[in-house]
Amino acid sequence: MVSRQGGGDHTFSNGMTMEPHTHTLPFPTDRRAVLKGAGAAFAALLAASRGVPALAQTSALPFYGPLEKDPQALLDLPKGFTYKVISRFGDAMDDGGMVPDNADGMGCFAMADGKLALVRNHELKIAHEAGATLQTGYDRLLAGKVLPGGTTTLILDSATLKVERQFRSLAGTIRNCAGGTTPWGSWLTCEEDVTRAGDKVGQDHGWIFEVPAHATRQVEAVPLKAMGRFNHEAAAVDPATGIVYLTEDREDGLLYRFIPKVAGKLAEGGRLEALALMPGTLSDSRNWQDAAMAPGSWHAAHWIALDNVESPADDLRKRGVAAGALPFARGEGIHMGEGELYFCCTSGGAKRYGQIFRFQPGQSGDQTGDRLQLFFESRGPEEFNYGDNLTVAPNGHLIVCEDQYTDIVDNYLRGITPEGTAYPLARLRRQTELAGACFSPDGRTLFVNAFSPTMTLAITGPWRA
């Protein structure tokens, strides 16, 4: 996001474990099958809705019924749903620190011992104070303090949702916005900042860092420079190929893909490309001028190779557009489904209230058959207003976190059906954004963050399968 933000994954396995394709990638299989039902549900619903124009529309009645006012004035939910706050800003952590503020993107992982791990971003800027316990990290202020951005990890009992441990797992970065889970059990945390070394800090920023879900303490922060230096937002991995898809939170941002040299080993490098439509077709996805991209329409796509991806001039997107890449209006959350991915564009659309795109890679494994669809475009703030992070519910519906940019915000969790119908799922009653939505592996609990002051909530209820 431009001012804050969040995360994505495969088979719409809600930000955590993944249903396998037939492949030979070195991914562990014990984490994959737990959400097969969610992926299958979405695939079935999509199959049923093929050919239906994905026009934005509002339901006559919210899918789960009307929202009921929360007596605690925190989160309104439909009847039968409840929440509890499992972690708050300032809570004491097990490493001696306190829970940082600005909780954003987040991923949930099933652990070998039956526990859950939540890896949570903290979108902290240079101006935020570093914690007194941060002794090491990727970078420091020139004045000496470790930069406060990074991640924390929460270990939960999967039955009671009690937090058993929480600790800092990455430090020394700036504005860790969103990211995405990997099939090999790690969280890709993304810097939405391109500060250069010498500008109050000692290192260049604008990178992706990898945090293993099984980490028990703060890990070494190693920038994955081959994945590009830009205003990163979110990431999603296709387990069929190991390709990582990346969004960029700029009003002229691109959709990137990173093809690693070795699948599952991103630190060994690879090549970065940007998505483009076929020559002679549309050159802009944003619909700000002539609304040329119709909701529901499909467009043949291909990829443009990028060079100098460490981009010291922060011009990667500009060079991409000059070579024919398609610009998007503030790419945000991204999520890998069954053979396709979805991503939000916060301020896209004729009304500038947001878009959701669907991308399907070709079945041959090369660029043949790649195509892009404008899946959803909001027609007004009452149906969908500045979508950000997204995940999937057990019934296969998309769940999108809103992050409005007005003096007074009224942010919702929005459901989106496979037919493109938007409905309210929850309403935040605080003046902050929702971020980091992701499900537990059994599909019973939706975890989500209130950005500031940090609150991580666990929502349970009659999720329709």
C-alpha cells in the first residue's frame, strides 16, 4: 500500500498450506492436503460460473445475513460468528520485547507438532522508534538504532487458539507491508519502501526477505535481490512451477513474476519479468480514462524480461511500461488458486474504488495460453472500497480487507463470490484498516489484523463449505 498494508497462496488454501499439482519440486508434502476442501470448493464454484460476466454487483442480502453490532465496538459480524483478540500492541513477548504496532500482512502455517504459526508483518517506517531489545537486524539508522520494521511470529494451540509464544522473527527492515506464504513453509515479507543507503540508513531497501515458519527466534535478514527492488506489496507462489508472482503498490505499478533457478530456493537467484497484453490490444488496466477493459473480459498475455532489477533509480516499472508491460493501479494482495491467481488493485476502476484481476498461466508451462481477466470492478464505496489483502473462505469465496483513504474510515471485510458478487462479511468499528486475513488449516478460524494499534483477531463461525 501507499500508506500502509497485506498477503496470498495456492489452491485458495487461505494463506497457508497447499494442494499439490503433479510436479517434482522439493516441497514437503505434509503441509499440503489440509485445505484440499477449500481449493476444491473454489474450483467447483469457478467451473460452475465460467462464462458468467464477473460484473461487480451487490447482494440483496449479505451472504451470511446482516451484520450485528458488536457491544465491544470493535468488529461487527453476522449472527453465529464470534471473535477474540489473541495479541495486542504492547503485549510482552517471550524474547523480552513488546508486540510492535502497524500489523499488516500475515500467513498461517500448520506445524509438525499440531501447533499453528502466524507470521505477522509490521509496517513500521524509519521514523518509528525501534524497540529497546532490537540489537541486530538487516539495517540501522545512521544514528545507530536498528530499524523497527520486520515480522513477529505467534505460536498457537490449534484447539484453544491460545498464544503459547510470540517473538520477533525479522528486524531491521522498512514498511513490511504484505507478502505471501510458500509451499516449503516460509513467509515472504515485502518492503514497501525504496529508501537508498545514505538517506538516514546504511543499506538500500525495497527487497523481499524470507522468514521460515519454524523459526524459534529472530532470523538473519537476507535480501532476495534477484526478485527486484521496487515498492513491493505481496507475493504468491505457484506450486506447479515454483514461480513467484509479485504485486507493486504504485499507481503505475506492474505485475511481476520471478522464475527461480531452483524451485523453492529463491536465494539462488532467477529472472524477473513483467506482465503485458498482446501487442495492438489494451495498454492500460486501470480504466481511469476510457474504461476499455470490461469486467469479465479475458485478454491474451505474455511476459517481458527485465534487466537491472536492483533498480538503483527506482525505475523498474517505468522501464517495464516503456517495453510494453501493463500498468496496474496499486497492486495489493495476491492469492494463488487452483491453476490461477487473483490480485487486488486498490484504486483501479472507472470509479477508482478498486479492482480484482484473475490471471491464468498457460497449461504448457510456457507463455502459450497465459491470459488475464478483470474479474471484479467496484461501482461504488458501499459495495467495495479500496481492497487490499485477500484470501479465500472454506466455501471458495474471496475475502478482501478494505483500507480506505479518507479522513474518517469505515473499513469492512468484503466477500466476493465466484460470480463477482460483493457482500459485507465484517465491519471494523475502529479508525484503522483491516489486514492480513488468513485461515487456519482446518478452515474453522479466520485470523485478521487491525493495523494500529496492533490487534490480531481470531474469527470463528459457521463458514459455509
